Amino acid sequence: MRIPGWVLLFLLLVIAGAWLGAMIQMDAGYILLAWRQTTVEMSLWVGVVLMLITFAGLYTLLRLVFSVRAPWQFLLRWSAEGKLRRMQRQTRHGLLALANGQYERAEEKLGGLVANTTQPLVVIPALAEAEARLGKFAQAQARLQRLLTSMPEAFALVGLAQARIFIQQGDAEAALTPLQQITTKDKRHAQANELLLELLQGLQRWTDVIALLKVIGAAKQMSKAMLAQQQQKAYQLAFAQVTADQQGLEQLLQLWQKAPASVQESSHCRLALVQAMGQAEGNPATRTADFIESSLKQQWDDDLVLAYAHLPMANVEAALKYAESWQQQANNSAALQLTLGRLCRRLELWGKARDYLTASINIQASKEAHAELARLEQHLGRVDVALEHYRLASVF
């Protein structure tokens, strides 16, 4: 049978009490306290009891003293916590007002927090944005600069806020400076790169866009499909910006050599390069023709074949002979037949031109082929046939 714990405790107390009583009965002991002419005599056990009573009294007194002070400490703590809650509530209201486009209310709520806020990295940029939305650009920039001075480690946060304010002012060039300062320290800063890319595209600084996309790609801050699309667009527009001279031609070739595979494999990019090379090289466009011939050996491209026929050439007859060799590679290409017809027309080989143009239409009718054949027939005096091909060209 198991005995409850409280019963054991009670028995131990009874035994201890009995033992203590027996000890007192056997020998009460003796304590003598003397101070000058005063003496106090008592038994040992009475002295022990008095010491216990004194200890209990001192303990009670200390508890009383601390209990008197505790309410004041509680009030102070309650006041500090209440102030913090009020500041958090005001911060929340200010940020919500900013998000809802209530800029005057946001400025009022957040402006009252600046001096005592425990969250300056949240409050001050938000307040600066509200001020900028109200047209107080200089005040907003000065506030951000003070934050940067007091907290240099917040340079990225402040730089992003400054750039957005410049964008609101319509000064994209000025917005580049803080963003470039951020990327100089950290090339992989995702937010800075994203905003910088948008600005450079808006400013049509395509060579800078190409360099930035390389960094973004290395940092994997954009999907492969989106990166390829952005790079193809940037290269096409960069080709179009190159000056139409010999120096521009060299720049085009350098750009192409450094282009990623997604660009070099793009038909649109190759065509944009050929068009820019043709304008830069002038007459004759020998290097442009060589580029097309070399590209077609690697990968067939109807757009390049069509561009080949329009190039200014020193020897059109040699170009025709070379183009005719492509028939082994792409015999069923309507674009190739159209190109051969155009080259024959330039050489005034009228019958051969008609055959190639007709073959192009038979493979795949197109507006360009019908129009070319119409001009040829008109030149040869076959007006009725020419009119029919003009009509067919207008259908497309």
C-alpha cells in the first residue's frame, strides 16, 4: 500500500518536533548578550526562535519596501510601452496613407515621428516619398541625405529612395548616379539593377543595357527566357544606333563577337546586324556579303537570303553564281528563289529572272515575289500580266 506524500511529511514534522522537545528538555542551553552595563540572558532555544522571528521581520519589511516602489516602476514601464504602441500605430497609419495616395495625411503622420522614432529606416524614406509626391523634392532629398549622414550603412536604402524621387521629377539622368553608386559597391544588388535597367532602356543607352544584362544574367536575377528576350532586343537596338561609317562597322563586329548564344542564334538579331553593317559599309558591302555567306553555311536563314539580294555589290554576277550554289542546301526555299530572281533582274537576265520568281511563287506565294514579277513583266511590256501580279500582290 502506497502512503501519500503529505502523510510522510506530517510524520517527519512530528518526529522532528518530538526530537526538538526532547533536546530542550534535556539541555536548554545558555546565551548571554552584554553591551556596557546591560546584559541579556536566555536559553539557546529561545535565542534561536528570536533569530528566526527577526529574520522573518526583516524579510517582511524588505518586501513591503519593494512593494511600495513597484507601482512606480510599473507605471514607468506602462508609460514607455504605451508610447511605443502609439508610435507603432502612427507609423502604421502613415504607411497606409502613403500606400493609399493620401500624401498630406502621410506627411502629417510620419512627420510627427521623425524626432523620436525607433524605426528611422522605415519612417524617413516613407516621409521623403510623401514629400516628393507633394512636390517638395528638395526637402525630401535633404531629409534622405541627413539619414545617410547619420547612418552610412543605409547607403543602398537611401540611394534607391533618392533615385525614385529623381524619377518622379522626370530627371532620369540624375537618378542614374545613386543607382550606379550602389552597383559600384555591390554589382549584384537586385533592386538597384532592376531600376537601373529600366532607366537605361528608357534613355536608349543600349550598350550600357547590354553590359548590365550580363551582370544580371551572371547573378541569375532574371529567368533565362526573359534574359534572352531582353538581350535580343538590346542588341538589335544597339546595332541600329551605330554610326554609318567604317568605325561603326568595326564596332558592330565587336558587339557581335561578344554577343551571347541567344543573340547569335536569333534570326532577328542577325538581320538587324546585316542591315546595320550594310549602312555602315556602304558600296560595295563586301564584308556584309561575306558575313551573310558565312552565316548561311552554319544555319540557313531566309531573312538573310532576302537581304543578300539588296546589298550593293562590286560583282553581282559572282554573287548570283554563289547564291545559286545554295540551291543544294535549300532547294525548296521560296526566299532563295526570290533572291535569285532579284539578282538576275539586276543583271538584266530577264528570262532567268522570270523563271526564278515564278518558282518562288509556286513554292510559296508572297507579296514581294508577285510585286517583283509584276515590275519585270511591266518592263518587258506585258502589261496585262503585270497588272494581274500587282493585283495578287495587293491581296497579301
